[in-house]
Amino acid sequence: MTTSTALNPPQRLLCGPGPSNVSPAALAAMQQPMLGHLDPDLHEILSEVVALQRAAYRADGGLVLPLQATGTSGMEAGLANLIEPGDVAIVAVCGFFGARIVEIARRHGARVVEVQAELGEHVPNDRLLEALDRHPDARLLAVVHAETSTGIEHPLAELGAELGADRDVLLMADCVTSLAGVPLNFDAWRIDYGYSCTQKCLGAPPGLSPVAVSERALERIRSRRAPVPFSFDLLALERYWTERPAVYHHTAPILQIYALHEALREVVIEGLPERWERHERAGRFLQDTLRARDLELLADPERQLAPLTAVHVPEGVDGKRVQQRMLREHGIEIGGGLGPTAPPIWRIGLMGVNATLEVAERVIEALDAVLATEPVLASAA
Amino acid sequence: MTTSTALNPPQRLLCGPGPSNVSPAALAAMQQPMLGHLDPDLHEILSEVVALQRAAYRADGGLVLPLQATGTSGMEAGLANLIEPGDVAIVAVCGFFGARIVEIARRHGARVVEVQAELGEHVPNDRLLEALDRHPDARLLAVVHAETSTGIEHPLAELGAELGADRDVLLMADCVTSLAGVPLNFDAWRIDYGYSCTQKCLGAPPGLSPVAVSERALERIRSRRAPVPFSFDLLALERYWTERPAVYHHTAPILQIYALHEALREVVIEGLPERWERHERAGRFLQDTLRARDLELLADPERQLAPLTAVHVPEGVDGKRVQQRMLREHGIEIGGGLGPTAPPIWRIGLMGVNATLEVAERVIEALDAVLATEPVLASAA
């Protein structure tokens, strides 16, 4: 049996669709002495994480905690808790992650009504409201606030306003690429369930899914009849995260929670508006510079996300080869299209500590250098 | 909005039922440069983790990978994949974690047949085989190899031998407190699904659940009709962990995987038999010393686990107070009883880097010091 050799991974500037590089403070926190999951001193830290996460989501009521799993599980936990078999769920689909909501909702027994838009577009809110008019019994309306596969931002504030307080439907929003990078206001936008990840605009390593649940959603969950998977049982998780003495549910991923604590502190210290603006400046600079090089962006410019930019691979260029050369020659990760039906694109993320003009310039310089020495394929010559 | 203060947790010697202290090499690995989840260099690391984990489980065939979640989710993933609604599952229950298997199996639609034993005992294999004779259609037989709530080790090798190759039932084993601490041989013992955690005998931080799945179990999973939760879809996870190019499923908790890589390397370098023996020596020394102080152990001595020792709190002593004083005065965590029905016990774990005579002596010295100055409650005076 080989014992392998000790890990020795190369340095990377992580400018794909996530993970982004971990903030030094979050990384350092993982070297702090580890407490047990039932240690009262840890429980104080948990309470602080909840308070900080409330600030990041702008969610005062309901339940806020980081799920002990990745963003995809945050999506699944929401669907598993909010839907019961046979319920109607209306899902906006304009990319990979909208389609993933559909798939997971079906696994949990939902009757899904898909409302689709082309890649690079968003699903207009009036089409979602029409679907809701046709299915007034719908339990859930799900949208992707920041569609990581295309770089589209959904007009979520407007959707919340148009839904209003009267409608009974629960609003779920995928905030994986938006939390702490793009304006987001859980309470004011009438969101009932939001989920995110730690490794994008928050600047912590991947492994947790910060979620927020409205009081209305909690009431619905409390009255459900069908069981939910134990791992995603939000009411049981609430007893660990907020009841004191805490009720054991699972052994919390303690060092990940340390990292999240520090990452969230950095968000609050920087200030949410300032952090959103930093992401905005870096992303717009990248996008303007790419356009100035005659590169075409995938997303509708009116709905272009700041933290994530999808770029069409120019005709005749081997996009995968360019990604590999960025990695091997410049130590920079950029992403490609996601899933088998994606068009040839690159996806460039400027998130967390990487949301700066300096990092944007490094990516552009490397891309310039690679493209200048790439052969144009015969078919396009 | 408060920003809290930077984390500053106290030092702890973690000798409860887990987590144990993280091995220095595993901790250091988390500071290595983070790669993206689709980086080819990361995928080499994933392949090494799988190979090392196969060695730790002694599992050559089937599917082996660490689930991106904690041990409880490893339990749930097994039940969710192996059971379809209406299936019969026979579950051995002699403590908290056997009872948890029952609860989670029911959430996933199983008709559960419980075979119970008293706390501190194990469920004899012949009673499990009798239950199987009464329910020849049972799809699953589940046991807890190392019952962390009581310190009981199930005779799992014997169960596998008695089941033999002819019976169709799948054997699931909770190896949360046994993997890398107690003899375990996945292939030879006819186990079909094993799950563990990273934070006990392996010496990594909590956050992943190393699982092993037999070829027979995989065949059963491939032919199932009911969907499984996406997060726990073992066939989809297989495509990320073993197919190349890897198929995206979720953003892997990369730093946790780094830590597991190094922790598993340490297991293989030390040697499994040597590591088992180290846990055995430390545990037996602790148990002998506690008995010499007239403290009574909960578990049947014939089935006493080495890594985890449950001790009856002596009459008239406030067990919770003793735990708190161990923590506050000596920086040592020991556990209490788990769940509302547990008797007054302490649970002492000597796992991973803590499975040494030196650590056992530190725990005993601290316990001696605390007990010497504890008032005996009036009721027992």
C-alpha cells in the first residue's frame, strides 16, 4: 500500500466561479484551539456566528444558521423543508442552478412548473407572477438571485415587492454567489428561504451553507406532515444553534465555523454597502476591459452580475486549452461552461478578497498573454 | 451591529466522545494553498484520499469516498441509498446511535424491526439472525460497530461470518468510533455500507464522513426506483470522486479533504494493527485505572470498546459539575450521557493523537483532583 506523499498543492489565484481565495483571517482562525461541539465556549461562538450572519443577510427574524454542508445542500435543505410531496413549486430557470432546483425539487416530490428563459437572460418577474396566477395553490416560488452559470442577476427586490405580503407562496432565493457581494436584503425583499455558500463573496473555505429562514417559512415547516431528511431538519438544527443548553444534532464542523466567524466579521467591519461596491467596481472594470478587447459577454448587460462574468470563447479559440494554460502558466483558475449543454464560455469570478482592480488586472494580463500566443483553429481561420 | 471580537478559544484536551484533538499534520495541511474543486491537481489528491481510505477500511472493491458532511449524514446517506419506502430494515439498538438509525430509517420510509438490548450490553448476533429469519424479505440489517453512547463494541466480524454470502440482506455498520481505532475489515467482514467520521480515531477535524460501499450495495442502488436526496446520491458522488474528467456535483470542502488526506496518511504510515494496538493499550490502561478507583464502567467488560469508556457517576456526585470543573480547571473535555434517557455517566474518549498512556494519565490525574474536592450530595451522604 502506497502512503502517497505529503500534500504539496501549487499556489492558485482562484478567479473561477468559486471557490475564491480564503481571506487570511478566516484561514488563520482554523488554527485556533478546537473546542468540542458541546462546549459552552463554542456555543458562544455559534451565537456570534448567527448574529453576524443575520447582519450579512439583513435578516432579523426567523431562523439564521450555517448548515453543516455545502451550498448545494443548502438548496436541498430548503426544498426538503418547504415542499411536501405533491406540492406545486414554480421555478425560474435560466441556467444550470435553476435547472438544479428543478431536479432536486422533483426528487422531493414537488410538481414543478418551470418558467424558462434563454441562457444570458433572466426570467421576467411578470412571467413568474403569471405562473403563480395559473397555479394559485403553489407552495413555493424559487429563483436564483445570482445565476453562477451565466452571470445573470435576478431582480429579486422587485419580485419581493410585486409578490407583496398577501400571497401565501414562499419565496426561495439561491444566494450562493450574491451573499456579501451583491445587494441583498432578506427581510425587506420578502424572502422566505435563502441559502448561500462560504467560498465565494464571503471569503471562507467551502464546506458550510449559510441559510436564512423567515418566520412564515418556519410556521409552514412546523405544520408539515411528511418527514424531512434528518441532516436537513431545520427545526432540529435550530435546537443546536439557538437553544441553550444546546441539543445535540451532529458534530459541528468546528474549524469551518471558526473560519466563517472571522469571514463574517470582516464583512461587518468592512460594511455591507462598501463590500458590495468593491465587488461592483472590480466586476465592472473587468467587464469593461473585456468588452474593450472585443470579447463578448454572455449576460444581458442590464442584468450582469458584478462578481461573476461569463465570456464567450472567441470563434476558433480552444476555450479549454486557454483555461489550462491560465492554470499552468499563470497559476490562475478561471471556469468554463457548466454542464453538457453550456455554450463555449469562460467564467471569471472576482469574489471575496479577489474583488479588487488589481486582481482583475492580473486576470486580464494573463488572458492577454495566453490569447496572444494561442493558435486560431483551422475551422475559423 | 456588533462585530464581535476575533476568536480566542481556550486550549482543550479533547477526551470526550469526539471530536479528539486534530493531528498537527492534518491541521497544517489546511494551510496549504487551496485548489478549486475542478482543478486537475485537486483530482489527483481526491484519488489519493480514496486509495488511503480504502486501506483504512480494508475495502478493495465497491465505492469508497468521504461524504461532504458529518458522520450523521454518513448514516443518513446509507439509509437513503439502501432503503426504498416500504422496505424492512432490522436494526440493533443498544444505545443512542442505534436508536438514531431507527429514527432516520423511518424518515426514509423503512418498516423498522428493532432488536434491542440494555444499555451497556450488545445485541447478540443470534437475535439478529432470528429477526432475519422472521423477516426474510428484509433489505437491510444495521448495527453500530462502536456504540459511542455506551462504549460497546459489536461482534461485527462474527456477524459477517454468520450472515455468509448466501443471504441477500445488506449489512450496514456504524463505524464512527471504530474506523482506525478498532479492528475493522470491510471486505472480509461482509459489510455492505460503512460510515465513519473524521474527528475521532482518524485525528482530522469534524466535517467529512468517510464511507465505504460494497459492489453488492452499489448494484442494489443502481436498480432502485425511488429517488435519493441529491446531496447523498452516491452514484452522482462517484462521478465526481472517481470519473475523470470529474463531473461536478458540489463544491468540495477542500481544506477538510486536505486534512483528511494527511490524517489517512498518518494511519497508513503508522500501520493499522499498530494504531489499533495503541488505542487498545491506552483504553485498557484507562479502564483498569478507573476500576482500581472503584469506579464502575457501563459496558459489559467482554464488549468494552477501547477508544471510548463510559463510567457511572458515583452515587452522590454531581456528574455535570465534575465535567464543568474538568473543563474550567484542567482544560479537559469529557462527555456526559447522550440524550434524555441516558443514565448519569461520563464518557471518556482516547482517540487519534490522544490514544496514549500519557493522555490517559492526564485525564485520570485531573479526575482524581476534581473528585477529591467535590462535595458528596446530601442524598447519598
